[in-house]
Amino acid sequence: MIEQRYDWAQYYNISDMVEELSESIRRELDYTEEARNTDMVQMQFEDCESIKVPVIFHEYSTPQILTMEKIDGIKLNELNTIIIKNGEKRRIADLLVSAFITQILKEGFFHADPHPGNILYNPGTQQLIFIDFGQVGRLSASLRYDSASMMMGIMQEDTHQIVRSIFRMAYVPSDIDEQHFYDRVDGIRKTVERSSKEGLSLGLTVKELFAAAQEHRIILPKEMTMMGKALITIEGIISEIDPGLDMIELAKPYGEQIMRERYDPIKMGKRLWNKAEDLSDTFTNIPNQVEDVLNQASKGDLKFEISLSDINRILHKFDRISNQVSFSLTLLAFSIVVLGLIVGATFGNNTILTSVPAIEVGFIIAFGMFLWIIYSILKSGRF
């Protein structure tokens, strides 16, 4: 209903968002899915002794029951109840940032609900423990690449890199004012630069960039929204552990390491080879595609296709135009009727209009018809 009445809702595909939320809730209620997610995260950190993920006992688990290894630990929001040195707090925060940078930018599979109750710390083993993987985020290889570029652009105060990364990962409308968007991002970037000494939030900076993108009708993948939410949550936890810690500074070494790995000559060679193969396939297929188009054109079989959503959008526009025309004609007719009644009542001496309240009756009938037409148009939601 919202999409039928508002262009912005149709543009942002609100129904698709609701469908995605519905599917996400169904997945979260299936413990088999959570067990698989836990196994995936466990494999990410199997070589890291400082991070622990509980083992799942699949033989004792079902879609309604999840059986896992029992692990002792303190919730991160309860660390203040025990005595921990500042150096240990810094180590916990560093582990937390390292884990999520690895998950988001390296593995592309991350904990999407990292609130303090889902992250524990064991002072005895000095391990960070992750639990509850009902919600996870997934980033494709291209999204990981562009997300890393965007974050490094934030850390290196490089507006051009930030804008270029957003344009690569998102749908950008053809009529966008690129200079205005660039200036908006540059303003956000300068805020980061001026406030970095005060520990500006990386998560909130990403959120501001996404808000600026939305203002310019740039549609970002839904996975990026989950990533921004996770970053904001992690940053909140770090500020509770030690308000003096700066996530941007904590994340810099890991981001720089990922960028160094990206520009490794062997990996760059592989990417260039893959792009060359794709380009070669494209050039190889061009003659066949051109020949097919020319054959169809010569036979009169060349067709243009339009999607159902486009047809509905066009029909919706037609309905709005026709209803607006009907409204204008109705208003004009109503005005003419009222004017005619006034003229007739004023100058007519020997007509029936002088013996009956023609103005009142005519006005009531005309006004009733006018309201009925207006109600019909507004009820359709296409005005």
C-alpha cells in the first residue's frame, strides 16, 4: 500500500525490505541454520587461540534444539565488576576489532548481532568468546573489496576513494549530482579529520555516509546496512570497556594489512588475469550478438522488453494524470453550474427558478457530486 501511494517507497523497494526481514526472522528461528553459522565462524578462528567459538554437538541438535559446548565467561558489559588492568582492556578491545575486521573484510561472513550479551571474556584463559549466531551478515568478494576501500578512505582521509568505493558497490541514479554528493562526503570526511583526536566513531561515520547516499537516491546493498549496524554495536562495546580507546586507530593496522595483501603482486596478477579473461569473453561474443540483433531487425522480430514493475509504474503515472485531469474538469464544471444558477436566479423574472430555491438545491447536488468524484479519486491512492 505504501509503494502504491509514495514514489520514494516504490523507489527503495520497501516490500523487498520487509520480505528480507521476514526471511531473516525465519532463519534465526531455525537452530540448524544457527549451528551451520557457528561452524563457519569457528573455522575462521580455528588457528587463533585468543578467540573461542563453542563446539556444536550436531547429533543432539534439531531445528528446535541447539546443543553446544559449555563455556565459562563474563559478558563484556560486566567487565567492570572484576579488576582488569588497562593493558588487558586494551588487549580485549584490540581482539574485538581484529575479529570483526577479519570477519567483515577478509572472510565476508560476520556476526550481525554482536551485542555485549553475545560476547564473553574468560579471564583465566584470556580468551574472547563469541556466541549466538542466529543473525549473520554475508559480503561477496566485490563488496569486501569495496568496503575495505571505503574504510581505508575514511582512515586515510581520502574523499575520492570513499566516493569511488560507494559508487562501485551501489546503484547510482543517472541524474545524480556527483559534485554535490562529493562535497557532502568531503564534509563528513573533514569532520572525521577534525575529531579523530577525540575518538570519532567509525560506525557512526559509516552511518553518516550511508545517510548521505540515501539523500542522493543511491541504493546500497542491504548487507552494507548490517555491516554498519555491527560496527556501531562493536564501537559501543569498546567505549564501555575503555572510553579513551579510538576504534579508527585500533582498526588502522588491520586495514593496512588487508590493503597490503590486496596489492600483493601475485594476487594482483590473478585479478588482472581474471578480468582479462572476462574481457576476452566479452569481445568474443560481440560479433555473434551483433549478428543476432541484425537478423532480428531484418526479419522484423526485434523486440523491446519492459519489466512488469516498469509497466505498473507507467500505468500508475497514467492513472495519476487522468485523475488530476478529472479533478480539474470536475472543478470547472462545478464552477460553471454554480455560476449559471447564480446568473439565472439573479436575472430570471418569470422562470421556475424564482419560485423554488434553485441555487440551494443545485448547489447541494453539484457539491455532492463533486465530493463523490474527489472521494473516488483519493480512494484510488493515485492523485
